[in-house]
Amino acid sequence: MKKTAIVFVAALALAFTACHSSGARRPIRPRVDPELTKLSKEQLFDRGEEQFAKKKYEHARTYYSYLYEAHPNDPLGRRALLRIADTYYAQGDAVNLVEAQYKYRDFINRYPGSDHADYAMLQIGMVAYKQMDSPDRDQQKTHEAVDKLEDMIKTFPNSPLRPEAEKKLQDALDQLARHEQIVAHFYMKRRMWDAAIARLNGIVDSYPNYNDRDSVFYDLGTSLAGKGRKAEARLYFERVISEFPKSEYAGKAKRRLDELKAA
């Protein structure tokens, strides 16, 4: 009985200590610069813009963040949330770009009907666009940029930002096409004509607006000729000459035609 009483008292002591300890550890709230509380919402936004223009992005975020927290339902407060995302985007490194994409998505989720929702969605695509690797490397971010920019155009077909989104989308598509052409060149150098032809035909079918189509047609003519399909090769060399008369490949295509005729 005495042993039980001792255990009970010890348990009470532990419970009291835990309660006392948890009560002493109150949540620590971040300190707010008292100067911020003296500024109007317009002044807060302007100070943020001044710091942003000077590329002092962390300082700019201080003003934008306080403005948004103090006025989350005010149009200027909402704009401040978007500018917070812009500061991360402007910093440009991989970690900050991830944070920027999260903030842009957060803005859309909170204010889907905002006049700036199209901009936020464009920027989500631009985060991936900014991280695209060179054409000879992995194209995961390029594919992501294509998907996000297509989503923006589909969601906001009448947006004044659509031309910019379409331009960036075409840049990303061109990069994917260029990546495929690099792979085709790899096969061509090894005289693996079937593999090269398959890659090049894929570019023609999937990337109709590729800005180096003249070189693709020339490569197709070269690969088909290597495969012994001379009639088809002539068709592509002729297309280079007729569709791209000022291209550097036009003269090369003409010489290849002459070679085929002489063979």
C-alpha cells in the first residue's frame, strides 16, 4: 500500500511538472517592426516596390508580408501576396523558385477570380521555364514548362498575357524539338538510319512550328539517302530549296540533289 502511494505521488509530481513546463512555453510570435505599424497600406506597398527596384528582395518581402497580413482582403493586400511570390522568383535560385511557385499557386487558390490570376498562372509556368536545361540535357523542366504554359492559355484564352505565354511556350517546344534532333544526329553519325528517320519524323509531326525545320528536312533527306530511299530523299531536299530558299541548307540540299542525280 505504501509503495502504491509513493508511485501515485510521483505520477502527480510528473504531471504537475509537465503542465507547468508546457504553460511556461508560450508560442513565440515574430516581432513586428513598430515603424511598419505607422505606415498606411499604400506606403507599405510603395516601400516594398522601392526595395524591389533596388533588388533588395528580402527587405521588400518585409513590407509586402506585413501589408498582406494586416490587410488580406484588401486589393492592395492581395497584390502584396503576389509581390511576395515575385521576390522569390526574382532571386532566381532553385530553392527560391520552388517557394515562388508555391506562392503563385497559393495566390490562385485564395483568389481564383482575381484580375491577376492569369499572371500568377503564367508565372507558375515561368518558374519551370527559368529552370530549363540545355537541349542536350534532361528535359523534365522543359516538359513541365510546356504543360504549365498550355494550362495558362487554356484557362485564360482572352488574357492580355496570352501572347507572352505563347512565345515562351514556343521557345520550350523548340527546345524539345532541338533535343530530339540532337538524338537524331547521334544516330546519323553511327549510320543508324532507321532510328534517325524515326526521330526526325517525330519532330515534323509533333513540332510543326519548330524554327529549324529546314535543318530537319535536310537531315531527313540525308538519312533517307543513307538508307537507299533516294526518291524520298529527293523530296525532302526539294522542300528545303522551295520552302527555305534563303536558308544555309538550301545550297547544301541543291548539291545533294545533284549528287543523287549523278549516282
